[in-house]
Amino acid sequence: MELNFNKKFMEVVRQEAIQIHEEVIENRRYLHMNPEIGFDTHNTEALVKRNLESWGIEIIPGKMGVFGLIKGRDSSRMVALRADMDALCLQEENEVPYKSQISNKMHACGHDAHTAMLLGAAKILQAHKDELPMDVLLVFQPAEEGPNLGGARVMLADLQEKGMADKIQHFFGLHVFNDFPVGKLAFKYGPMMSSTDEFYIKIKGKGGHAGMPHQTIDALSLGAKVIGAMETFMSRRMDPFDSAVFSVGIFEAGSAINIIADSAKIAGTIRCQKEETRGYILENMERIVKGLCEAYGATCHIDVVHGLPPMVNDTETLDYAMAVAKEAFGEESCGMMPNPLLGAEDFAYFAKEVPSAFMAVGTGNPEKGCTYPVHHPKFDLDEDALVVGVQMLCNLAANI
């Protein structure tokens, strides 16, 4: 990709991002106090639409979420910027003026910051739309945390139906993380986030008296063997450099100390960085479970709920994003993530269809108590990082 930075515009963006910092903080805090979960983000969407309309940004009707369109010099092409809007079912434990006002709902993953940063970027980009090389599509998405498979795949399908997806040259997303210091940007080539599959295994044996185990088929013992066999498989049949986990979260069997269990239930999650690894684990899980049950005379039923695909960054697009970051903030502000994350991100659906880059914005600051990880009831972020996010989004759209 040929790079031709508009350095004058990048300086304007820097100055204007500082000027609107308090406005971005205000939006973030309002959203933090009024979290919404799943697909029910109507109040958040109303805030987004009010702001976009007040700046003269076109709202594209959609099945869910909010699409905003900023017209650049070339409307045959566009670059897309995405922010997720939903919160988590979690009781906030922070004592701050902007603490969540809704019981058991909290922006513990920073989506309030993502939405506020994209709104800030939208305001600046719209004010300088004549300098944009192509149209900018703003994607405000619900349900990144679920339920089901989230909102990205629905919004992607909506764009495809509208004939807009083919115009998107590159797709960008940011995520705040306290793992990195405020002002730092972190990047990862290739797989960055994991796939998510769920498994539900039911083992049917033969119950009986605990003192006469030879007359039974012990489902509890078989369940333990299944878990042990899968742990051995993961440690001995998997490439140790291929990040993947097989985690059991539920193991239910037995009803009394003197009764051999006639059935057992095992459920959990599989996380992978590669599609081929995903298939390899699922195939061998079925083989191991069925083989053990057959060996001991039991039967089994296996259900697999396929979740999100791995989130994989496009090399050329990430090269561009890193170059933009180094130009805007200096090489010392950019770093590489040491390892991919085994958390998931439904931005993966966009990344499967469009050359995409997803990156981390550092928000950690021990002096302000911003050390807790995402999904923690005390998660909070250093709002100085919001300026960085706004600048990054603007520069990604304007220098491509």
C-alpha cells in the first residue's frame, strides 16, 4: 500500500481532538452511567443519531445499530470505522461520579469509550470531509458481547444486502485495554482473538449400588476419564506454539454417596486462533468421547454450538495502521502485543470479508487506579487515552 500522509491534516486532527476532549469524556460518562446490553441499545443509538444529525452526517437506515456516512472525494470507495455500544451484565463496584445507574449493568469492557471516541472522530471528519480521499462509513454496533453470535454478522449482512460492503476498502476497530499504558497503541499480526465454540456432552451409563460397582457402568468415572483424556490430548497432541484451550466449566454427575451415577454432563468452551485447529480439536473430542464410552459400554450424545470465528488481522491493512500510528504519535508509542488473546471479538465477521485491522489503545494508569482488566467490576480507564483513540480513527480514515 502506497503511503502518502497528509501531515497538515494530522496536525489539525491532533489540535481538534484536544479541543473536543471534554465533549468526548462527557459522552463516555453519560454512556457509562446508562449502560445497555445485547441488542437493546436504543438509548445509546438515540444519542449517536442526535450527534451525527447535528453535524450533518447522513444516517443510513439499517436493521440494527447505526450506520453513518461521511462523504469524501470518492464515493465509489469507502473506509469503515466500527465502535461497539453494549455493556455487560455486571454490578459495578467503582465509586466514581459516573458510576452505572442501572443495577447489574456495567460498561466493563470499554464500549462506552469506543462509542465516544468514534463520535469524536465523526465530528472532526465531517468538519473536514473535503479532505477525505473516500467516503467514511461509521458503524455503531450493538451486541458485541452477545447474545447468540452478536451484532457484527447482522450488520455485515445488512451492508452486503445494500451493496455497500463491496465498496469498503478497509475496516478498522479499536479496543481499550488496561494491559497497556495510557497513550500506547498495540498491534498484532495475523490471529489476534480467538474462535468460540461450546460443547455439551451427555454420557449415559448404568446406575447401581456403590458397593457393587461391577454391576454398573459408572458415568461419573467415565466423565472424569473424558476430561483427563482431553487434557492429555491438548498437552500432547497439540502444537504448543498453536494457542488453543479446551476448558470444562460444568461437570454434573451423581445424586448420593452410595449410588453409582447413571449419567454425567460435561460442558465447556474451546478457543482457537486458527480454523484448522478448531476443526482438529472438535474432531478429536468426538473420537475420544465416543471411544471411551464404547470401551466401557456407555453411550453418549455430543452437541457443539459453533461460535465466533478467529479474529485475524490483514497484514497490509495492519501495516498501514501501524504506519499511521507511528507518524501521528511517534514510534515509541507503538508496540506489538506479545501474544494473541484467547478472548473473542465479533469484529471477526467484518475481518473475514474485508481487509481489516483491529488494535489496542492503552488506557492503563496505576496512579489513577486504572489497572483492572476488562470484564472486572472495578474496570475503569484513563480518559486521557480518548484523545489518542479519536486521533487514530481520524487518521486511519484520512490517509488511506
